[in-house]
Amino acid sequence: MVRQRSNRDSESVVLVAKRSNYVILALFVVAVYGSWFVYEQQYLNLPKPLGAQQVGKRGFSEHEAIQHVIALTQFGPHPVGSPALDHALQYVLQAIENIKETAHWEVDVELDLFHAKSGANHMVGGLFKGKTLVYSDLNHIVLRISPKYAAEATENAILVSSHIDTVFSAEGAGDCSSCVAVMLELARGVSQWAHGFKNAVIFLFNTGEEEGLNGAHSFITQHPWSDTVTMAIDLEAMGVGGKSGIFQAGPQPWAIENFALAAKYPSGQIVAQDLFKSGAIKSATDFQVYQELAGLSGLDFAYADNTAVYHTKNDKLKLLKPGSLQHLGENMLAFLLKAGTSTNLPKGKGTNSSGKSGQDTAIYFDILGTYMVVFRQYFASLLYNTVILQALLIWTTSVIMGGRSAMVSLALSSLSLVLMWMCAIGFSVFVAFVLPLVSSSPIPYISSPWLVVGLFGAPAVLGAFTGQHLGYLTLLKYLTKTFSRRNANLPLVVQEDLAKLDAERWLFKAGLLQWLVLLIVGNFYKIGSSYLALAWLAAPAFAYGLLEATLSPARLPKPLKTVTLLIGSSVPCLLSSGIIIHSVSTLIGSAVRLERSPGSNPEWLGNVIVAMFIAAIACLTLVYLLSYIHISGAKVPLIITTCLLFGISLAVIQLGVVPPFTEDTARAVNVVHVVDMTGANAKKQEPASYIYLFSTTPGNLVKEVEQIGEGFTCGTDKPLDFVTFSVKYGCWSDKNANIGWHETDIPLIRVENDIKGDNRVTHVSIDTKLSTRWTLGINTDEVEDFQLKDGPEELVPISDENNADSWHIIQFSGGKKAPRKFSLTLSWANNQTHKSHRKDSNTEKPLLKLRTDVDRTTSPTETVLGKLPQWCSLFGKSTSPLTLAFLTSLPVDF
């Protein structure tokens, strides 16, 4: 506090530069409880499930939709080519027949069981960049609902899409039986409303999504109705239930703007879109096909609760939260009713409703899951530029008015930011390195995500405060000298207190400077989530200007008011608290599948990523609050509290109070019976056969194989390349590995003829035998071009491929009737070119390498799976093998 009393000759100053410990405690309590309240309202507050009688014919009922989820999950995993998928398709067909029977008499319901012929998908970006995704014998269900007496409505259709198929390791309650169930219930509701529509609604229940977005590609390239689609809505899941939020929208803003107006419980964040498009989230959805290939705009929804169970056995009905389907269903039904009656749908194909090209993309975010804010990028740029110019003007003016003292103070307060970041990251990353050495798992917090608060959050806060305090002490030393010169008539103790108060203010203003820099960078690169930087800059700056700022630099500083922090932080916390907690939760869950090439990364990498993310959050969001602590007596309690929190969390892990994984939050461990024919030139070769274990979750498999037994050996001595999906650490056993397969199952690669010369061409035949799911790698150091055919049908034409890491990958997936025999024409590269490649390489790569998968569990594999710990689960993805895999290759010098 500061009290001033004026006399004729002098001004007496009585000053106390101290803040109550209870104020700091109250501020932390408000921050924690306020943040959790925002998260709970924004992500956990689900609507009450409604029954059919409550909603009537025209509403959405979760009670009805959940029956579809129950039925689909009872089929178990149903990947492409499986009998279970045929049963799932038949179930959906029957459900649609029931919808046709009960539809409004003025509504036309058209059903098409679409059989897709062979095709090849080449994505130019994202997860499948550099690959050719080939498919055959896929079956989709396409449903079109339109007004019976308005034929023109079928010329403008809204596509609602999701996939029926699952990975081989999951029954798919979340991914994506929940989406299919929502679509069926939406179709029932729309069939009662569509007589008043101006546009048709197409529901696409596709298959082949899990193998490379093949269902969406085949619909867009082969189905006659695809030409009528003007807007695409994709429903997805990267977890089980919760709120289904928009994580991709556009490029045209019509869909997101009208969704914000129509939805009852709007949920969506452009932060997720920025992360997804940056590649930080290694995933892909059908929406990429609709945008990239068809040029459509629209919305991409995803369930993202409990992401640790994604593509594992725990993607099951039991974990699907009540209200999840009701939330998405009511939002989607309201949006479809609005879009269906609209006369100005976007025209797609990269044009807006007026037919002109060019996009003004939208920035969007929801507030507490009840209201959605949407504004255009053009407006955002104007707003950001205005704020940036005003901030720079204010900073420049204040520094000029303050003179040399202000310039030095600005530099030293900026130093405090640098030290804050260094210490916060340093403290938390140190823990990340140590954690694998003291715990049974490198990531021991997967089943109990709250542990990261103590393990990484506490060190990050302590580090941020320590770094800022070091900067504060440096700044204080300079300001003490400044005040001793400027206010020599004041007592020494008063001069020191004035310096403390001024240093506190400079630290607060340094936080403004931090967010100003981020806003400038975000605005320059047109990052959608820059609105958060605006909020964290503008609101505290407004509060500071209103309650703290002085027009004269000669006026003595006062302690920062508590209300300044409360007012300045309320709006930023409202906008970002939920996103931050949800993002941390998603990041932790994603660590289960962090190892895209098992064994290629150090065990501490996952911890470092989580630690750095939490440290960055601490530095960004606590910069204002921490500046209030330096003149209080809360420094020691803060240090003690953070150390205790860290110590308790570490003790919980070391003592095994909570396990790293549980039956419902399992570690990803794959068990593959491998029959290996690679590595030899001889015509007669005995295949090597063994059971192989690998994990996409960081950490060794010693504990797992101890429980399994069966003579497994673990290490890096037997790396495997499942055709560019490389495993550098695994466990293997050849016990009984010679049973469960036959030599006639082994795929064949045979050279039919080889025309040598300057333009060497080799014709190769490939027989995949039992497999309709395989991956072929073509050595592009040796091969300049190639062509793949299925008999007379050309699947991959000449000069229609992309290369990645000296290999071109062809990934094939098909139904039971898909072809198994192929012809491959190879056009060799220049002789000197491929000779130089061989000379530079220590080991000669094969010309071709092939992995074929069979969805069969052999007897030795079944034995291992039966002994696999309950806290382990198979993990499925498009690049990983099934439970029986055959490996073969063709050497360069065949």
C-alpha cells in the first residue's frame, strides 16, 4: 500500500510493498476452480438422453440410436473383407428399410447398395502423402432423402458421411459405430422433415476408411450422386463418446456460420483445426478426400473423449458416456433442417455461392458449449492489425516518455520472460528424463492423467516462478539504483519498496509483451487460434490501463490491484481453460500410440513432449499471476507446495499405488505370427517363422513377456520392416511357429521377363495368395517408373506415383472378392544413377519388398494372446500388420 501526505515543504510517503499470502492463495484457488468449471461446462456437460416418445417422429432420440451401437458392436471387430462387416452392412440396410417404411409420404427415400470397383487414391498431403492406396471390392450403403415433388432438390445435396468398418483390434463403439448410429437416427428424423427441403441429404455409410480413406474416395470418383454434392459433413471419432466437436471447417465459411446459428449445443475449436492441419495430430479423415479431391467445403466432427482407447479393445460400448449421441444428434438435426431448406448452399469445387473463387475462411470457437463465435479471417486481420498498431504505439510512447530507465526496464523484464521459459522447460524436462529411470513405465500416468499435475505441472510452475523471480531480482537491482538517484530525498527503505512495486508492474507488462509477440506472429501466418493471443493481450491490457496506468512517469508506483488480475484474466480463462485441459488430456491419451516406428525413439520422448507442452502453458497463462507473488510472503509456501505435489506424485508412481495401464486404458501391444522369406537370393529357401511382439507405446516389453512366457527374447537384434513400417525393438519366439500356416500361403514375386538395355524394363507377377490386404514397397533408387495391373485393369498408371524416403508404397485393401494376382511393370532408372545409390549404401536394398496380411489367429498366436496381460491390447492402424503376416522380397540382382 501507499499513503501520501503533503506539507508545504515536502511530501511524506509511507509505503508498504507487501501482499498478503491469503490473497495469493485465493487467486490460485479461483484460477484452479474457475478453469475446471470452464472445462466441465465446455466438455463434460452432456445433454440428457431422450427416448422416442419424448422426441416424437421428428426429433432425435439417443435411446433409439444406442440400439444401433449395441447391434453393431455385437458383431465384434468388422474390418474390410471380414464376414462381420457383411453382417454390419446387412444390419444397416435393414435399419434403412425401416426408415423407408415410416418416412413422410411426401418424402422420397432412395437406397443404393453401392459396390465400388477397383481404384487408386493418391493424397497429396497429410498422413498418406507419398503412398498409393489401392482398393477393390468395397461395398457402401448410400441413402438419399429428398422432397418427392421437388425434383430439382436432388441437384444440390448435402453429404453426411461416416464409416461402418473398424480396425481388426476393436469392436468400434466409438470409431465409428456411434457415428453410424447417429446417422441412422438422423435419417429417420430427416425423412419426416424433408418434404419442405430445397436440397437433398445423402447419407453415405462407407467401408474402407480405416485402410486409407478408400470408401470416401470410391464414392467421390465412382458414384453418380457424388456430382450433386455441394457440401460435405464427416462424422468421426478418435476416442469414445463425450462431446462431438468440430475440428475442421471450411474452406468456405457458410457451413460453420450456419451451424453456429442452428446448433443447440455448439462445440468446436479452431485450435484443433490448426493442430490437425499442422501435422501435430497424426491422423486423417474422409473430410480430407472431400476437400482435396472433390473441392468441397463443410464440417468435420469427432468424438475425442478418452483418446487412449482409440483403435484398441477398449473402444467399447461400456465407455460410451450417456448423452454423447444426443449431443451430436440434436446439433446435426438442427443444422440439417437449416441447410436443407436453404437456397444459398455453397457451390463447392472451390467457389462461393456467387460462383467466384477465393475464400475468406472462418475463425470459430465455442463458449462453455452453449454459444459459438464465428468471424471471418478478413475481419480478424483488421482487428488484430488494429490492436497490434495500438499496442506498439502505446509501448513506444511509454518507453520514449520513460527515457533510458524505461528502455532498460523493458529489456530486463523481457529477460525475466526468457528466464521464466528456460527454467519452466528445464525443470519439467529434467523430470521427463528421470521418470523412465524410476518408474515401471516411461509414461506411468496414462491410466491416471491427473498425475501430470504433480509430475510436470508442479515443476513447470516452480520453474516459471524461479525464472521470473531471477529476472525480478535483476530488474529490482537496477530500479533500486534508479529510484535512489531520482528520489534521493526519500528514505532508503521507501526507495527499495518503490523499486519493488515498479518491478512488479514491469513483470506484469512483460506478460503483455509476450502475448503481443504471439499475436503478431499468429496474424502474420494467419493462424486461426490467434484469437487466444488477442484475448490474453487485450483483456489484461484493458484492466491495467483502466485501474493501474498513470499518465506521468514521475508519479510513484503503487501495488497492483487484485481486481486488475481478476478482470484481466476472466475473459482469457473463459476462452482457453477448457481447451488447455482438453488438449493436455488428448496429448496424454495419444502417448499410447506415440511410437510410429516402435523402438526408433528414446523412451523419454513422450515425457518430454508432454512436459514441454505443460511448461509452455504455465509460462503463457501464469505470467500475470506469478508477477503478484514477488512482493508477497507466498514465495516459500509456493516452493513448498509445488515440491510436495511433485514428491507425492513421484511416490505414488514408485510405490505402484496406481498402475501405468489398466484393463480399460490398455497399452498397445501387437502380436504377429511372421513368416519371413526375405534376405536370400536362393531359389530354394526355408522360410523363417516366429511370433513377434511390438508396441507403439514407449517402453520395453520385458514385463509383458515375463507374464507370457513362451520363450520370448527381446531387443534390437531382430528389427523388422513391415514394408516401411519399421520395428527396431521387439520380442520374438519360434516356439511352435511352424504351425498354423502352409507354404502354399506364402506370396510369390516372380520375374516374368527382363528387357535389358538403356531403357531397361522388367515385368513382374505378384500372387498374394490368401491375402486381400498387402503393402508393396518399390525401390525408387533403382526404379524410375512403374505400372500396376489387375489383369487387363490398370490400377496404378505410369507416372502416377509419389515417392517417400526412396520407397514408393502401394497399400492395397479389398473385400473377399478382391483380386490376388497382379502384374507390375518396372522402368529402371539410369544405370549410373542406381549404381551410385548402391555404392553409397552400406547394405543393398531389395528391388521390391512385400508384406501380405491374413486375418487369421494361428494356434501359437492364440496361445500368446491368451497369456497377454489384461492391461495390454492389440492396436490397429492401416500400416500395421494383422495377426498373420508374410514377408518376401525381390533382390536388385535377381
